[in-house]
Amino acid sequence: GKSGYDHYMLKEIYEQPHAIRECLRGRPQTIDESITIDELEDLPRPERIHFVACGTSYHASMYASRLFRERGIPATAFFASEYDVDAIPVDEETLVVGVTQSGETADTLAALRDAKKVGAGTLAVTNVVGSSAARETDRVMYIRAGPEIGVAATKTFASQQAALAMLSSAITGSCSREFVDALRALSDQMQSILDDSSAKEIAEEYVDSDAYFFIGRGYNAPVALEGALKMKEISYKHAEGFPAGELKHGPLALVTERTPVFPLLTSDANYEKMIGNIKEVESRGAPVIAVTDAEERVEPLADHVLRIPKTDRRLTPILMNVQLQLVSYWVANRLDRSIDKPRNLAKSVTVE
Ligand code: F6R
């Protein structure tokens, strides 16, 4: 049941600290600060990685491909429905990773089957034991998020990102004490966000807006897309997410005092550029709700701040997203939407 929550979605948002602990169980090693994924012990280091996925799982794949590239393996995220082995170089040296919560998404299964046909190695990163993706690929890594009933993916996105972050350490051998400690701290940090978030008040203040925009750079860019997808799915409101640098190349024309903008702002190399983007939207009168780990200089620029604790710069999206989930949930709740079963959507999409 919903254990006292009004919706499965809210319950599953609150289950994230537990889901992350389960995802990590036995994987980060205390003795040598490495990460081991038992199921993948004999996985050779691939020349390149292609992620194939849809929707929220695609956003997790975008995140992962950046992390692999930074750690020295060329990696690209593809929409599974656009993965065409005749037009994309893929061979025996390529590892094709299907990221799929359900393990039953038709587009993702088709991409994995095509990849296998041309000799690529295949790996499923999935939540569902014994799913089609798990059965049909060479190897499988489970994200261990537990059953997700709400149609909107929430805890499974967090677990996918954590699993893929660990996968990148395991495959590339790049890890550190700091990274392992940061992974281990995530669960409690998520709990602190859930305990203190002012997302509900912000949702109430901006529930009548024309549209919602989410912007981020680097590791936070996929979360900007995910924030918008979640908002659309469950509130039926117009929402868009994009890499913050793209704002001035078109979307800025849509920004008004009736379109709140959510910048995802971390104290990293992108900080100054993000501040520039905030000024761009602020001067058009848009309400600014910063999701940030930065204390300094944000308050005067933003109308509201949704805080996240400090973490490794590669793990910020996992925490940022919790605040965005809550904003979408409370907007949809105020609008009395069918949150767990949004119109026109299904939990697993078994047609191409
Ligand atoms: C969004 C959502 C969908 C799924 C997509 C892929 O909240 O749930 O976008 O992420 O249909 O599903 P899986 O991960 O099961 O392949």
C-alpha cells in the first residue's frame, strides 16, 4: 500500500534514501576504496560505450556518458528509438548498455537486440529481476530500487544514477576515497533534503504559472531535462529543460514574469556562467528559484533557494533532482492531477 502517503509517487520519493543504500550495498569497498560489482567481475574494458534508453532512463544515460568520458572512455547516450546500427559505428569493441527500469521497454530491447546482432557486447542496467532486458543481454547490473508503482520514475532515476556512477568507477578503475565517501553520504543527504525542503510552498506560490524552465550545465544538464519531463508528465503544465548555455539561442524568447526558472547551480567551474544565465532571465522578470549548494551570492539573485548539501561535483544531480521531484509533485497535487497514473501514459511502454 501507500503507507499513509497520498500517492505512490510521494512514497517512492521518500524511499530514495533507502533505495540508494540498497543500490550501494556491497559495492564500494572500504579496504582499497575501489568499487566492485559482483555481477560484472569479468567485464573487459570496452573501447567505447553506447547507452540506449528512453525518457527518464535516457536522462540517467546522458549523465553516465559524461562521467565515462571524463574518466577516459568515449561514451554516448542515444535515444533507443533512434539507435540505428547501420548508421552508427558499433562493433565487438563497443559495449552497448541498455538502461531501463522495467526491462521491458520495446525501443530499448530492440536497440539491444540490434547491437547484439552486429557483435557488440550488451549490458542491461535494470530494476526488474528476470525482465526481458536482463534475460537477453550478456550481463546485467541491478539497481535494486525496489518496486516502483507510480508511472513517473522517481527513486529509480536516483538509483540509476548511483548505479551508473559506480559502474563508471568499476569499469575505468578510477575511484578515490573521497568519491566512495561521497556515495555513502548520499542517503543521509537525501533524507535531509526530504526533511527540510520548501518545495511545497514554492509549488503553491507558482502553481498558476504559464510554464516552468529548468536550466543546468555539465553534470546538472540532464537533471534540467528530467525536471521538465516530470513536471509535464504529472502536472500537464508546459515545462522545458535545457543546458543553460542554450537559453539565449531561442528559449529565452519564452521567458516572462509568468515563467519561473529553476537554475541548478553548484559551486564548480560553471558557477559564473550560471550566474550570467540567472541574470538573463531575471532581467526579463522571471521568478528565479535556485537549486543550489552555494551559500554565497545566490540569495540576492534568486527569489527562492532550494538547498542541497555539498557533495562530490559528479554526484550533485542525484541530490538536485530530489528538490525538483518535490516541486513537480506539489504542483500536480495542487492541480488535483492523477499523479500515479497520468493520462495517456503507461508504466512500461511495450510498443516501438
Ligand atoms: C518518466 C518515465 C518514462 C520512462 C521510460 C523508460 O517518468 O517513467 O519516461 O523512463 O518510458 O522506461 P524504462 O526505464 O522502464 O525503460
